[in-house]
Amino acid sequence: MDDTAEDWENVMWSDETKVELFGINSTRRVWRKTNTELHPKNTIPTVKHGGGNIMLWGCFSAKGTGRLIRVKDRMNGAMYREILSQNLLPSVRTLKMRRGWVFQHDNDPKHTARATKEWLRKKHLKVLEWPSQSPDLNPIENLWRELKVRVARRQPQNITALEKICMEEWAKIPATVCANLVKTYSKRLTSVIANKGYVTKY
């Protein structure tokens, strides 16, 4: 709680998320004449489990969005370290993070595995201490919501289009959105503590 806003600006936030093909706000309406409901042209095929989904890993700081990548296989510790190696450090360089920047990830077992901790130590990366079960504390959750709303507006019709649109919309998220999320972080922290870890309005 003693950290200043400037400290939070030097954090690289990260997380994984699942994006459904027919997710947020993707109800599709059909206009039809009376008594023509069952005509094939007027029906919408139902899709089990939302028509598929993709898993993404991404990161951001107060300066803007970092890299976003699709995780195609079930992620394990080795794959996670590969993702960090290929995407975290380039994101830090692109966003021109100050010296002494801090990396945030949650307490997923892949993140806290001994080999991952060792990798982070060898790279001399500072890691933000993170409480267990605290998604409300991570401002990237708001960014994921922003991304999913933007993607749903474009109504991708297949997984290939979903991935492409996710990448395009992530790149379009203004740096000001990222900066504002980080700016409100102290309030978020206070709110979570006040609610003893329960869901907050953020």
C-alpha cells in the first residue's frame, strides 16, 4: 500500500485469457416474416461451447500494450518460460520500461515452478509478490474485457479470423487506456482490501 503511482507505472503486468469465438455481445438476430421461423434461411445454427476458443498470453504496462500471442497447446512450465523469453523481454524494450522494472504474474503453478523461478532469477528479473486467488488485483483483467468487447463487435466467424482480430484489436488499444488502468491501481488495491478479497467494482 505504500507504493507510489510511479512504482506501478514501472510494472509489466501479464496474464492468460480464453477468448470464445461467439463470446461477449455476439447474439445474432434474424429478421423474418410471421410463420417462417423454421425456414432454413431464418435459423441460426447452434454451436456447442461457443464455437471454439483460443488461449492468449499478453502483457502491458502504463506505456501501452506489449506482445499478445496465441497459446496453441496446453501450456506447461517449459512453454511458459519460452513465451517469456520470446515475448516479455521484447515487450519491455518496445515499451522502453525504466531500469528496475518489475514483472507481475499470478501464482499459477507454471509461474511458480522451481524452474521458472530459476529462469527469472538468471535473467535478474524482479517479480512482484502476488497474493493467491486475487484476479481483482490485476489491471490486465480490465484490458482483457476491453479486448473481448472490441473483438465481438467485429463478429469473427471462425477461429482463424478470431486470432487475427484479437491481434489487430490488441494493437489498437490506446496507451491512454493502459495508463488509466495503472493510475487507478492504488484505488483498486484499497477496494480489494476493504472487501477482504471479494469482487470489487473494478
